[in-house]
Amino acid sequence: MHILKLCVLGDGAVGKTSLIIRHVDKRFVTEYKPTIGFDIALKTMKIQEEGISAELLIWDIAGQAIFEKIREEYLQGTNAAMIIFDLTRQETYDHVKDWLRELNTYAGKVPFVLVGNKADLASKKVISDEVGKKYAKTLGAIDYIETSAKTGQKVEDAFEKIIKNVIETLSKKKEKAEEVEEKPEEAEEVEEKPEEAEEKIEEVEEKPEEE
């Protein structure tokens, strides 16, 4: 079983905790309580297509500026990330690039999904689906997904998208490792060749006697 660390990033009040609760507990909490530092949720996911089980550690990291120093430590060892913004608040969208910069600085370049949350507030949206998709492509995100923690819209899709990507990467690494392990057998075949060379030398040495 693979143990994966997924960090959920974004400004305060964009719905990070609500998305995690919707994904893990299948419910929505209306009362807003800012995350203090960080919180961790554990969920075991079964990726049927790959036939691989993944134990998912979801790190809900506080978005407030006062926690910037401690995020450096919490982001280390991250396998993947979700960067979330509020579809009804332009400033949270504008800060996405800052979250990506912080992620790359402290965790290195890891796969991430860009998520526009609160899709249920359609009449208040200030970021269109087209703009979000284009920006996600520019940033190098795996995908752009609009979600609603309140209704559950595409919440599972967002989590499954990033986890599948990570597991596919792990599978490829495993295949490469197995290929490397097979190479020593090829080396044994090469080691046999010097013996063949010695036989040829002996044959050459015997020829003068025949003459």
C-alpha cells in the first residue's frame, strides 16, 4: 500500500476544509472555522484502474499569512497538491501563483490540480470555466476542476484526478526499477564471453604445431 501526502493550499475561507470534509465524511459544514496551523485527515482510496491501494494523508494547511513560516516544514515530503481558490473572490484567484511558488519552493515540483470552489454560487462567479482552464494549463496543472463542497459537485473527481496521477507515476518508477534489476542477468551473459575468447586464443596457439 502506498502512503501519499496530499497538501491542500489556498487563501483563507476558500473552502479547503469543507472540501476535505465532503470528500472524507460525505457531509458539508456550514459554520466556518479557520484552520489553526494545519489539520490531517486520513482516507484509504482504492484506485480500481490501477489495482493499487493508497492510504491518503490529506494535509489541510492554514492559508493565513501568519502561518507562512510553519508551512515550510509542513510542505516537505508532499507527493501532490490541490491549489484552491474561491470562484466568487477575484483576489483568491490572483493569489494562486503565490501558492504555487510556495509549493515549488518547499516541496519541489509536484503534480497539482487547480480547483475553483463554490461553483454552487453561479450568479456570483467572477472567474469563468474557460479562464480557469487556460490558467491551469499555463501554470502546468494536471487539470482544472470547478467544485462545490456544499453540493458535492466534482469533489471526488478533483481528489481522484490527482491521486491517479501520483499512482501512475509510482507505477512507472516501479517498472523502471524492475528493469534495472533485470540487467545483472545480462551482465552474466557478458561475463561468459571472455571464456569464449580464451578458447579462440587456444585454437590460434595450436595452429603453429599443425603446420
